[in-house]
Amino acid sequence: METQKIWSQFNNELYFFILKKVKNEHATNDIFQNTFLKIHKNLCQVKEEEKIKAWVFQIGRNEITNYFKQESLYVGALNEDKETFSDKYQNVCCFDRFINDLPLIYRKPIELVYIKGKKQQEAAEILAISLANLKARIRRAKDILKKNFNECCKYEFDKNGSLIGESNCSKCN
């Protein structure tokens, strides 16, 4: 099969597949172009033509993954005044108390990832748990923290889940 034939057969479907995953037209164009460059370069490796569609979309998925990995590295390097989780909320009423009041099973993942800046995989290894388990513990810890902030301090949460407003805490006022 030739690259031109693959282009004719899959270009629209692949483009919209990438766009749906990335939700950014410029990034989609770049990923789409990289995908077809890899298809053209590696087309000689395809042994069975009936599996070409799966192969094309797997290359697309790999390019999407590469984009998100690169994007997260870029965003991390871009923040020169990189705020850590604790820096961002250090002036928020009761923050330290809420962190310290978390059960140890939830406090340790939050401290490792958000306060010490460890990658989630690294934190999971330190705690000797699976990555999925670490993510679940972080999610539960965040739920507890949000509940505590809402009950005690009357902070509001915006559409992104970030704290907004001023403290209305009876313990701090």
C-alpha cells in the first residue's frame, strides 16, 4: 500500500480522531503531520494490509501521547517562578492544619507529589504502592481537603477546582 492511498483512505478520520483527543487545532495539525511522516517512513514494515488502519491509528495515538508528554515538560520548564502546591496555598487559612490532619495514608502522597515535587510514579515507588493506588489516594485527599475548606473556611471553588474568595473562618478571624 502507498502513502497516498493511506492518505486518501484515512486522512479525514485520523484528523478528527486527533482533534477530538487534543482539542487544539494547531496541535492537531502538527500531530497529524508527524503521524503521516512516520507512516510514510515506516510503511515498508507493514506486513498485512488488512491491519493498516489499526497501524495508522496506533501511530496517531503514539504521536498524541508524545505531544502531551512534551507539552507537560514544556509547561513545567516555562514556569520560572514555579509555584509548588504549598507555596500557592501557604497563605490560605487552615491549609497546614488540614494537610496535617489528613490520615497518613493520604497525607504522604500529597506531601511527596505536591509539596516535595516528586513525580507520581516516583512517589508510588517510594510508598511501595501502584501508580493507580497513589492516584486514588491523591484524589481522596483532595476531596477531604476541599470538604474541609468548604466547611471551615467557606472558600468557593471555581470551575477548575481552584480555591477562590476570602476566608470566612471562625478559627482564623
